Amino acid sequence: MPAKDIFHDTVKNALIKEGWIITDDPLYLDYGGVDMYVDLGAEKLIAAQKDQQKIAVEIKTFNRPSLIAEFHSALGQFLNYRLVLENIEPERTMYLAISEDVYEAFFTLVFTQKAVDKYQIKLIIYDTKKEVIKEWKN
Amino acid sequence: MPAKDIFHDTVKNALIKEGWIITDDPLYLDYGGVDMYVDLGAEKLIAAQKDQQKIAVEIKTFNRPSLIAEFHSALGQFLNYRLVLENIEPERTMYLAISEDVYEAFFTLVFTQKAVDKYQIKLIIYDTKKEVIKEWKN
């Protein structure tokens, strides 16, 4: 099983432990002439709901040799998916899920912090071993 | 020679024909703990100058099977590079160079137009056969 699939389930399990219901796996998005579902190179989104809150989560494993290359694609995918959601389902909030290890190694850098601030990337930081969410960063 | 290298030279030649001087190939960027030069997965930037104008150009070939996957990575790379430039060399304007074919096939879609507007992506559209710039979209 590729690593990205392992973490896909890790994040799902962590959300379920916090009382979220997984409503779509994957979340199908099609808007403005672009079918996001055929995006072969990208991890699929999941959608979850808890009470009246709805979220979409991009799960990014960052297992390529270059963290910055992985971040380019994670950022572009996040912003494109969020743009689609703003147009078709604006009440759903978009998150990027990353492991605690990746957060410590890359998201604490000055550059990455600036990018996260500037593009208002909401993060879910998860513990890969315990399968729990460590922090929501809004 | 991979296709992306062919178009790299195509864009350089097209710029030179318009009187630009290529000042950096590749343009080295290192900021805030991230060395963009080691970005193995991404096309390298070139820098050019004409009179007092300075530009950085990301040349994206879009030769993967999924145009939307390629667009995710192009967008993320563009925004990350632009963010670095804003911090270290704000007078340099960032452009994304795409072929006329890719523009017609993908950048005329409603979704892509919204993304280009929202993230203020400046485009250079080039003719791959004549090696000339067809249009600057600011």
C-alpha cells in the first residue's frame, strides 16, 4: 500500500475519533469545465461533518525527496480546491492535513509560515502513530 | 531532451527576440530556510531584464496526462516563487509562460480563468513553432 493511502486512513480515523462523520471519500468536485476527480497526480479530498460544521480535507504525505516540490503541489491543489468550494459549497471549510513530523521539519520554517499566513492555509496536524489530531490551526 | 527543456529554450529565444536580456538561467532563490534551487520536481525559473523592467519566468510545459494536476503544481510554484520575490526583490515581476495550445485548451476554461484572476497570475503566451511571444497578460 503506498504511504499516501496509509495516511489517508490515518486522518480519517483521527477525525472519526473526534466525532466527525466521513461523508465523502473521495469528495467529487467538478466545476467550471474542470473535473477535479480525474486529477491523477493528486491525493483525493475527503469530506466530513460534525454538527453543523462541514470540512474538506486534503491529506498530503510529503514523501517526495524535495519538501518544497511537494509543498508547491500541495499549495496549488489546496487553493484550487478551495476556489471550487467557494463557488459551489461556500459553507464548507478547506483544510490541509499534515503529519506532526512534516509540520516540525518544514512548516516551522520562516518561508513556509509566510506562505501559510499569506494564503490562509488552515492546517490539521496529526500524529501518525496514535492516529489522533494534535492541533487544528485556523 | 525532455519536452520541458525544449520549451525552456523556446521561451528564452522568444524573450530575446523582444529585446530582453536573460540575466539568470536558472534564477537562484533561497529564502526563509528554503532553498528553491533544490526543487527537483519543478522547472527552474529564468530571469530577464529590458531597460528598467525585471521579470522572473516560470516555464510550464503541461505535458502530464492531467492538465489540472499540472496546474496545481504550476500555481503553487508560481505563488511560492512570487512570495520569495516579494520579500527579496519586490521590483521583479513574476510570470508564468505557457504555450498557445495549453492556453486555448485549459486557460480559457471558466475554472482556470477564475483561478488566474483570483491569484493574479500574469501570463506569457508563446508560440512554440515560431518561438515568439503571442501575448502578455497582466
